[in-house]
Amino acid sequence: MGDNLRAGKIRMVFVADAIPDDLRRIVEFLNEQMNPAEVLAVEVKQYVAEDHGLRTLAPAVYGRTAAASAKSSIAQPSLRELRDKADEDVRALWTLLEQWADKEGRLLTNTAAGVIVSGRNDLRIAQLYPKNRALCINLDPLRGRGREELAEACLATLRTLTNKQLTSAYPFFPAHDAVAKWDDIVKLLDQLATV
């Protein structure tokens, strides 16, 4: 879910028993303007048969205009195109991650946004985002599993390897620095992959 939020892939839904015309126009406007986010309104009318007491719900969805449909049908670049368009450091890091995954028997999952690096029990430990030219390390989930000390140690290590300011939850580590400090990054990935 965090990957989708960072990529802006969200769906906002307004649900009511009646959707006023003003709200419908706002939803349609937002849905046409926000890419890749989707904005919809769902009107759920209730009909009751008085003689039987039966209730029927009749939903109607608003916001899916022709312009919004055209927006969502714009072709996303393939993974190959994403890799080909990436800078040299990103391509080098991508190759290093593939080699590490092959050697260690780890799972790499290709997505439209890049590559997900998984550890034990298919837990995501990092993502390579070519457009951001960074390797995002998932430290917040460690904290959620009671591994605060490990998360803080990993963050401290990462901060010694780059001049870039890193956030504490999901630090975006520059691809250039990851390639230059690959031996240190591999140790960190090995450690995270066994948690």
C-alpha cells in the first residue's frame, strides 16, 4: 500500500444516499485532472417495499467520464523502457540487485514503478524506484514488528554512506551512493532479508 501512496495511485470515493449535482461535477473534474489518482462518487439509493418490508439498494457510480477513461488508458512505460531510460547508476544498481537476488535466492518483483526486494516470508525490505533514482529501504515495518533497535542501526549505517538527508521510516537512498557503497548495502540487505 505504501508503494501505491508514494506513486500517487489512490482512489477516493464519496458515498452518500444522494450525490448533489455540484459534488458530481467536482468529482468528474478531479477525476479528469488527477493522474494516476481516481476520484469517484457512489450514490446508494434505498427503496423499500412497504407491503413486504423488503429493502433494495440501487448504487450509481459518478466520475467515470470519457476524459477520465482516456487518462487512465494512457500507456505506462514497460519495465524494459523504464530500465532503458534510467540513468547509468540506476541500471547498475538494478543489475547488482538481480545478481544479489540470484546468489542469495531472494525474490525480486518487477512492478510498473520499479523493483521490489523481498526477504523472508516475502516481506518487502526495499524498492528500487528508477524515476526517483533511489533505493527505498523499508525501516518502518521493522519498527512495527518490534525491531526498533535494528531499524535504528540500519538507518545510522545508511546515514554514514551518503550526504543526502534520509527520513527515518522509508529512507530513499541515492542509486549513485548505493552503487558506490554496494558492499555495505549488501550487508544491510542480507541483514534485513533474514528478519
